[in-house]
Amino acid sequence: MLKIRLARIGKKKKPTYRFIVSEAGRDTYGKALEILGSYNPFSKVCDVKKDRILYWISKGAQASPTAHNLLVDQNVISGAKLKASKGGKKKDAEVAAEKNAEGNAPFDSAQGASSAVEMAESKAEVKVAAETAEKPAEKVAENTEVKVEEKKEEKVEEKTEAKPAEPAA
């Protein structure tokens, strides 16, 4: 099958493209059947041989999505533009955004200190679980309970030290 597509030429960081017609399986750096025009993406200048493009399309050549969109812009062929990109890794970006939203939830002062302590305790439990993940199952249960109790005691001691003593009346 014949394809009308873009072949990159030009210097490093300064691409220009040729419109070529070649076999679909052939490399664009290889031999092309015919050079049909050029495109400079920096100046948006597109020079094409309209009659030769129409000739190859009449012989059954199909344009790649990007080449098709450029040819529609130049009024060489008529029709709607095609979606040229494949999208990328949008799902991974959405998952990362959700994790950030959960981890960076704003602290509501109306919740009080008790919710802050609960959050700290749950984070401590997660940390302890991660530290003990490689240990045998029997020791994990004992160590987790002991460490969580120690963390709770430390939090209570910090609270009592932070509050100033009230003067006797």
C-alpha cells in the first residue's frame, strides 16, 4: 500500500519535512517513489505539488493523519481533519494527581486536635507496617502492637508538655 507521509530532514533541533510517497512498510529515510513537497514547522510554510498529490491519491495512496491535516489546511484535499496523536499516558497522570490530592488534603481547624492525633497514629501504623514487611508474620503482630502503643504514649506526653499549667485560684 502506498502512503503519503512526512520524512524528517534538516539539522538537529531544526527539523524540516518532505512530503513523500512510498510503500507503507518502507523507512522514510530510505528511497521514496517521489518527493511531493516540503513543510517547515517553524515558519509554517508548506509547499506542495497539488497535481502530483492528487495523482497519487487517485492511484490509491493514503495520507498519514498529520500529512492529511496539512493537506486539508492547504486546500489540496477536502474533508475534516483527523486526530493525529495517540494520546499518551493520561491514566498515569490522573493516578498521580489523585494521590497528590489525597495526601495534601487541607487541614480543617474545626476538626480539632483529636483528628490530627488520629492522622498521626495512622501514619505511624503505616510506617511500622512498612518497616516490618520483611519480618516473619509472628514477629510482625507483636512489634506492630508495641510500636503503635509507644507512639501513642509519646503523643500523649507531647500534648501534656505543650499545655501550660493553670494557676490555682
